[in-house]
Amino acid sequence: MRRFKKIYIILTLCMCVIIASNAATYAFLSSKKTNSNNKIATGVYPKPFAKMYASVGPLYKGYFLDIRESKKVGSSYESPSYGQWLENACTFILKDIDGNAPTGAVGTEYAQFLNIPNNNTGLISQLNNIASSKSNNWAGNNLPGNEPDEYGTLVHNLIVIGNPIRENIHLGKIKINDNSLMITQTDVFKTKPGKNTSNKIYEYRLINENTNIDIIKNRAVTFDFLDGKYVKTGTTVNNQYTPAAEADLIIYDIGNIGFSNLSFTNKDENNLKELREMLKGDKSHVSNGNSPWETRWDGKMRELVLNEMQKNGDSYCRLDRTECTVTFIYNQYTMPIQNYVVNYEK
């Protein structure tokens, strides 16, 4: 009996050694090709990737200067060079993904794409974040007879999301209308030193809630990874591009909501000048006079001014930065939160 027990123990130990010698930290079947001959890729989770960019553009003639120079393109108001600007943006982004990002702008004039650094080395004017109905805006406009439901600015946020096919891991394409891409845009106002009553520095956050990406209101370009490079997909009919329903890589032009309100949406250049002065902190957000205080802002900005800024005696706040945050989930893997900061003039 003892003899059989010893044999059993020896066999058990042998099995343990064999199993341990073949174990890995984690394994998954990466593709039919790599799994041929019973090969298994180990130790690497199939991660997607996401990167963010920002640009002032596409630029167009007559911005805030002369509405007569505006041009109506098709059935919507948009930059005369939006399509080429988006192509230039894609060129920059694809080269950056390959580790060869251009050091300067891609394209010229209206179609120029130039990435804004995600730090304080690249400051832009608050004017670039103003939305006005006098502009032929590509992201929504106060069209004749309609109230605006979306404001757009010269500042455009872009995001690129891709699956891990570059690593020869085939887990399916990304659906362009997948609800797993969430976006939040936050405008951060900051005390202008010496302008508030307490001499304290405050920050005020105006948050535009998370929204699922909507291909109807956003511009996108799709790519598949073929023969070691990304190839544009989708269809073009009558010069109108439609992205593919799913792809290995998708570049979204998220755009930016920007600042405006009903009392400013007219063609008076003085109103736009006043709006910019408020965003720069050179003009108070509230009117002078006896309590209760009043402001020309509408909506959430009005609440922020009256309930927080004025409460702190801090009515000369300036627009300090815009933060765009994106969460992307692919095949049950949640990408770390991506955050891109556009800083404005001090």
C-alpha cells in the first residue's frame, strides 16, 4: 500500500513540474496565422490605442470681419477648405502614429493643420474659442429662421482610435457609431491676479457633459491596416465623403463648442470685441450696479458667473484653458483616460 502511495506522489509531482514548465503569465490566441503549429502568443493583452490632437483651423477668410465674404457650401455653412484641412490633419496624425510627426504645419492657408502642444509652450488667443452666428461655421450655426443647437469655433479637438492589428492581433474592427467612446469638454476660467476682492486665485470649471460620439454631427475618416500601412476606406460620391461603418482606425474631428449667447449672436463687431474682453478677463462678467448682479451670459455660463464667480467677488476671470477628455472601451478593455489641454493667452 505504501509502495502505491509513493508512486502516486511521484507521478503527481511530475505532472506539476510539467505544467509549471509550460505555464505563462497570460496567454491568448492572437490570430489564425500566429496560432498555426499550435503557437500561442503570451504575456501581452490586446490593447487598442487612442491619441488626441488639437488645432486652430481650418482657417477661413473673413472670420469675425466681414460677413459678405462668407460662402455657403452645399446645404450647410462651412469652411471652404474643410475637406482638405481634414486630409492634412489625417496626414499629420498617421505620420505621428508611425513616429514621424511633422515639426511644422501640414498644408497652407485655409487648409493648414498645425498641432497645438498639450502644454504651456503653445498659447492661443481666446478669440479662437468664440462662436458667432456671423461666421460660416462648419460645426453648426444660427441659420436663418433657426435657433442654434450647436456652436463651433476655430479650435478643433481630434482623436484617433485604433485596434491592435498593427501587432498582428485580429480582434475585429471598431464600429464608427459604437457608444463606447465618451467625450467631455471643460472650459476652465481662472482668477486674473489683482482683479478680485480677496486676492485669492480661484478656478471655475464649465463642463459640457459626456456625449456619445454621433457621426451625424462629427467628421470622421476611416482606415484599414493593409500590407503594413493604413489605407483610407469609405466612399466618395459627388465629392461627398462617407466613412466606412467600421475600420481598424478612425480619426474623429470632435470640434469644440465655444462661447456665445443670444445677446451676442449678431453682426455687431463691438459685441464680439466685448465678448473677447470678457474671456480675457479685461472686462467684468457682471454688470456694475446695485444687487442683484446681472450678466449677459446665458445658460450654464450664467449660473457659473452669478453663483460662483460673483460669490467670490471674482468677476474678472479669464478663460485659462480648454480640456478635452475621452474614454474609449474596446472589446471590454477600457483605455486609460485621454486628456488634451489647450492653453489660452495669459
